[in-house]
Amino acid sequence: MTTSTATPSIRTVIYPVSDLDQAKALFGAILGTAPVMDQPYYVQFNADGQEIGLDPNGAGKGLTGPVGYWHVSDIRTTLDKLVAAGAKEHQGVQDVGGGRLVAIVADAAGNLIGLLQPA
């Protein structure tokens, strides 16, 4: 999978989970693969270029369901554009490790839209 982000696309979906071990078993069964990252704070599977994340702390961040993350080349500029277009910042830009940046906005209906800038 290329990491080019010239054209934004949803390549990451993160699910808030309450039981990480159960969710890991469930997603492992449906994807037919083991996680590529398996930590107490985050588990990630890669399936045909799609990243599927399990976040046991998601509910504490206000996540009530899966969030699709648009991969973008400049997260701060994209965040500013979305806020100018009427979105509300739900989670500001955060480095989640290795220079990988994420942020979340909410649209007028409360739908969460994730942004991800690869390292």
C-alpha cells in the first residue's frame, strides 16, 4: 500500500471497544489474520490496504461507534478547512506515535470524521 495522500481517502477505521481481547478475536476471525500491532492501548489489523484499529480508550474520547479516518497530506490545513466549513473540532491534532497525526471533527449532525496524516 502506498502512503501517498495526494487524494484524501478513508484508509483507516477505528472502533472503540470495551473488551479488547474479545474484539481482537472477533476481528481476527473475520479478517483471517493476526494484528500487525497488538498493544494494551491499541490493536491494528491490515487487510488489503485497509487499517482496522481497536481502541479500548475510545469511549473515554467520546467515540460511540467506528470512525473513518481520511488520510491527508496536511492535517492542520485540512482541519482548518473543515472547521471553516462548519465542522466542530472534537479532538485536536495529536501525535499518536512515530509522527503519525490524528484529529477528529463533528459535522452538524454529530457524525465524527477522522483525519490522519501519516508520518
